[in-house]
Amino acid sequence: MIKIILFLILLATCHAKMELMSEGKAGWGLRFPCWRINNRIINLLINKELTGYHFYMCILFLLLFHSPFLFIPFTFKKELITMGLFFWYWTIEDFLWFCESKDYGLRNFRKGRIYWHKRFFCFLPVSYWESIIIGTILLLLGGK
């Protein structure tokens, strides 16, 4: 499991650095030339605007995380573990983005400073808690 965690951190670090280089000072793809959806359903699901960039990035990583199933037999337990790691990945990647950002950084990692993270609980965005809880439950269910 240590190898998997280290791999997730390495992958998330590379992804965060790529996003920082492409987004510049603007976070959440603010200046990306892509479609955007911001309605009640999207706000209920992710509590922020959905961009075409983030939609396709999520699809890309879903496919990447499931690529081992091209070589190993699919089982429901393996799927639970895959999705648990997928949820943890996004939390790690997003947090590393802030750690590496010269324009935001950890000094601005709080409510009112990040327009795409509107709700915080115990010093973390609510979406982090949701992903950590869902990811952990999936990993525990897949590990039994």
C-alpha cells in the first residue's frame, strides 16, 4: 500500500505542476477557452462551476485509473479500491496545487480566498472531506 500512496503522490505532483503552468495566476481554469456549466445541479454535485477542462480531465483520469483492468480480471472489490484511490487522488492533487502555487499558496488556503472552494470545514474545503470520506469507505470495502 505504501507504493500505491507514493505513486499517487508522484502522479498528483506532476498533474498539479502541469495545471499550475497552464492556468497561471488564475485557478480553476478561469481563463481556459472551454465550456462552463454553473447551475443548481452542478452546484449540488460539486459546489462550483464545471469546466470542459475539468470534465475531460476527470474522464481521462477515470480511464487511466481503470487501465489495469485491460490486463487483470475485473472484480467488484478491485473496482472499489480503484475508485477509492481515484477519490483520494483528486484531494491530493488539488492540495499539492496550492502547495506549489506562488499566487495562492498555503497562506491563502482558507475560506474567502479561493473562489472555487466556497465551503470550508476544519480548515479544509468541504469537497476534500467528502472525497476523503468516500475514498476511505471505498478502500475499506474493497479491502475486505
